[in-house]
Amino acid sequence: MDIRLDRPSLISWLEEERPDRLAELYEAAYNTKLSTVGDKVYLRGLVEISNICRKNCLYCGIRRDNRNTGRYEISVDNVLDAAEFAFRDGYGSLVIQGGERMDRAFIDKITHILKEIKKRWPLGITLSLGEQSKDVYREWFEAGAHRYLLRIESSDKQLYERIHPVDPLHSYRTRIQALKDLRDCGYQVGTGVMIGLPFQNAWNLADDLLFFKKMDIDMCGMGPYLEHSGTPLYSYRHLLLPKERRLELSVTMVALLRLLMPDINIAATTAMQAIDPFGREKAIMAGANVLMPNLTLAEVRDEYQIYQNKPGAGEDAAISSSITERRLREMKIPIGRDQWGDSIHFSRRH
Ligand code: SAH
Ligand code: SF4
């Protein structure tokens, strides 16, 4: 099938709901994946290092002003345990994610963790720790991180400003600058958006895809927006699409992005799994090639509720990872064991 990817065509795909048409799109994207990045899925063990955050994003359950969540920060040893688990289980990589903090103690802790991991195991390391100064990005790169995920959340400045407080701490321009700084420091850069936000339409989503292309990103992680009752955006929940449609739109976004940027890495995200136990697998069948099983310590998992009913609550690393692997086996999706699974797009650019 010949699929056009100009803006009007992207918009009409994002408005498409006929299952047979969508199945054709997903198949085309899957075939593109096979011929560019291959059939393997790469695993990155996810460690949610802390839910302490200086920001107040209007959608996020761990925003600074949500007083109804306990705050935690896991120890260096806990992160090293997760890294060891990832390495032993044949995951090529680790993702360290958390709330945004710029205090020196936190920055030093991350630098220390990166160096310790690199001393012990040949793991690839992705960071997802929000906006930082260019010097900090450089420090972490030199300590061993080589990929960074920083979602733009929405590439439309107006929509960005409806889902964030409008103040210097939540500036759209600073976020764009951070993505450029990451690129300058040598990282493989990943970004992404939330799908099905209140006030968002098919035009916005098409523009998000074109934004990824224009920014020439190496990786993408995007997923459905899920409302959280402890956040200001919850009061707009009557504007939301049904959850199943938000998931379908997310899978369609994955497929269109695979066709638009055939050799980047695209993640099948946990929020997809929150809507449908097989949500991530659907994204894989539509072009995604990265999965991030949660390796966060069971004791603190419930407190990393960026949205409610996050899957995997109470599970430990061994359970989450065996569930993921069993599903992949059942669906005959091969795993790229013991490999970093770097973005081919990045290597080609260099
Ligand atoms: N603090 C870092 C990383 C942790 S948040 C940062 O913001 O970059 C990671 C991602 O969780 C965010 O980029 C956002 O896209 C997603 N997220 C937050 N709240 C969400 C919600 N209610 N529904 C779906 N995704 C959400
Ligand atoms: Fe903090 Fe990230 Fe949540 Fe925003 S999305 S409140 S920066 S954890």
C-alpha cells in the first residue's frame, strides 16, 4: 500500500477509525520496521529513581503541589541492584527516570551511579531526568549516559501552555533548547508527546509527527494521556476521548512515525499497557521496537504514579520482566538480548 505522509494525509489517518484501513496502515509500518531496524525488540530496564519533582505540570500525579503522594528517592545500591538484574537478564540497557531536580546532591548522585554502573557492566544507559543545564547534560554524558529522553509533551506552543503553568519553570522555549543542548552534548536524543490530551486535535498530532521529523530525533516515546484525580487537568476529563480510542490513536501515531522516520527507535510505552494488557504489543506490531520493563523496587512503585492505575503496582523486577518476556514469546516477537539496540538513525547521521 502506498501511504502518503504529507500533512493533510497524516491528519486524515489520525481521524481514521475503520479497523480494516488501520490494519493496513499498521501492516505497512510493521513491514517498514522489518526492512530498516529489523524484527527484534530491545529491552531497557526502567528504574524510577525518585518522585521528588520541582515542577508542577498540570497533568502529572507527582507534580510538586500534589500533597497526597509520599515522596521517595531510592538508594545508589538499589539502582545498582536493578542494573545487575538487567544485565543478568540479558537486557542491553537501563533507563533511569525521575522527577526533575537540579540540586547538586542529586546531580552528583546520578554522576556517581553512572560511573559505578559503567565500572561493573557493559549496559547502555538512557536518562530521563528532565531539563538540566548544558553543563549537567555534559557531566552525565561523560560519566557514561549516552541516550536521553525528554518529551516535548506537545509541540504546539499554545497547547503546551494549556497543560503547564505559564511561568519560567515551565517554558516551551527552554524545553526546545534542552533538546538542542542534548544533541550538542552527543546524546542520542528522544522526545515524544502525550496523545489524547484535552484540547488536542488531529492537526496537533500531525504537527507533532512533523516536529519529530524536523528535529531529526533519534528515538521516540509517546503514549496516551491518562487523567489523574490529583491534578488540575483532571477537571477537563469530560473533554477526553474514550481510553480505547486514545490507545488506538497512540498506535496510529507509532505507525505513522515509523513510516515517516523508518530508522529511529520507537518505544511501546507503559501507558499503552495501562489501557490494554496487550497495548504495548499492539504498538510493536505497528512499528515500535523498544520496550521498557519496570525494574523499580516494589516498595516504592506505587508512589511513582504519574497517572493512576499504572500497571505493575506491587510487582518486583522479576515478575514484571517475566510477564513482558512471556508475552513477547507468545507473540513470537524476538528480543535483542545483550545488545544496546542503539538508534540506527543516530549511527547513520554520524
Ligand atoms: N520528569 C521527567 C521524567 C518523568 S515524567 C520529565 O518530565 O521529562 C515522564 C513522562 O511521563 C512525561 O514526559 C509525560 O509525558 C508522562 N506523563 C506524565 N503524566 C502523565 C499522564 N497523566 N498521562 C500520561 N503520561 C504522563
Ligand atoms: Fe515532574 Fe516530569 Fe511530572 Fe512534570 S512530568 S511534574 S517534570 S515528573
